[in-house]
Amino acid sequence: MCLGGIYPSLVIHESTNAWIPPDVDRRQLYGGARKTPQSVREKAISKGHSTPDMAGAFARSVQAERLALIHFSDMFPNPSPSDPIMREIARQATVAWGRRDASAIAAHDLFWIDIPQRPVEPSGSPESNQAPVQVELYVKPTFGTTHWNQTNR
């Protein structure tokens, strides 16, 4: 989604449903019917949600510079960036996004993302050296709501 040659600095995309391989989440090996990437994708679409690869594909289609994933299933409560499941969700989105110079982020509560401001004045003028914008994500997995604040440092 290009607006006058400018592409989004950040896409914040929900990723409620994700197929997690059994080597990452052992729960896949036990219990009822085995999930497949296709069955998880179909469920996500039927409920109006997305998967990490759908989020990554969208970020690729709009040529986003950064991608933050939010609104995870209650199956993955209180996401932490060090959690193997969250790393897998971010990996899947990154692969679909196709950027070699950036990785998707599975955001967690109170997560901060710095976004350098683009110059609006001709390059080299004092106005072009603005402080980065900082975005704070509040991820509320219990209620499925996300709020964001934008502040200047």
C-alpha cells in the first residue's frame, strides 16, 4: 500500500491462529485430531482471523518496513518473546514476509517499537533530523484487545 511512494513503517497485524509444529509444541502430539497448517488456516479464515503467514503476506504486499504480530489465541497465554511458540509464530510470518533485512516480532504486553521518522523537509535541513517515533503496544490476551500509544522521545 504505497501512498505517494511512501510505504508503511510498521504493520501491526493480528495472528490469532497458528499451526505450531510438534517439535516446538509437544501438545500437538496428544489428544484429538491432528491439526495441519491448512486446517488452522481454514479455521482462522472462517472466524475472520489470520495466521502468521497471512500476516507476513500482507506485510509483503504493502512493502512494510516492520511487522508486529498481536492478538494471539488463548492457547498461547501471556506471550513472551523468549517462548518457543512465539518465536515460531514470528518465524512463520517472517518467512511469508520475505524480507532478508528484518524479522517479524510477536509483540507482548508493554512492547516498544522505535520507528525512525522520515524526513518531511529536504534532506540536510534541521527539520529532517527529528527524533524517532516510539510505539508502545498493550497486548491483552485475556480480552483480545490491543491498544497503542504513539509518543516522541
